[in-house]
Amino acid sequence: VQLQASGGGFVRAGGSLRLSCTISGTIFSPNVMYWHRQAPGKQREMVGRIVSGGSTSGLSTDYGDSVQGRFTISWDNAKNTMYLQMNGLKPEDTAVYYCQVHDSRTLSQYWGQGTLVTVSA
């Protein structure tokens, strides 16, 4: 399984970006897919996650307090891709963003390579 993150870039405060995380290989359900970020000199924090409960359950999402109401995670099953739509970006959102998948059936963890988001004031 490989994760390919993309979509980072430079944006002014108040702007928007959409990150993508394309998954190659098979991920079993149930699973949890995460977006994390790490700013320079700071610890990594969870931005949000999308939880797949299995064939009889839908998807649910939740977010870190700092991005609640501004960021939205979604999943495109046809493209095997997770998205992070980021609106109302702030300079403090500047970080390297990583996607991660936790396969709850096999207990495997997979990480993408990270994509840099820079927000100017």
C-alpha cells in the first residue's frame, strides 16, 4: 500500500487549497484515514480523520479544534482518494501535511510523504 499526497502550495491568508491523498493497494474496512500536520518546531497534530466502519456503516469525520468549521475531509471511492479541503487559511496553518491510513483489520499503518502548505499573512 502506498499513499501519495499532493496539492500543497503557497496561498495568502483567507485563501483555500485542496490536498489529495491517493491510495494505491488494498485497504480493508474498517479503517481510519487521517490528515496530520507538523509545523516547524512543533509537534505533529491531527487535523482530522474519516472513519470507515465497514460495509454496513457509513463514513464519519471529525476534526481538530483549530480547523473545525474551516477544513473538510472527504473520500472518493472511485478514485481511491481522500481530500482535505482547506478554507479560510491562516498563517498558523503553515505546515507539512501528511496523510495516514490505519487499517483496523490488519492493524497496519501507512503514511504519505507529506506536502507543504505555506500561508502568508
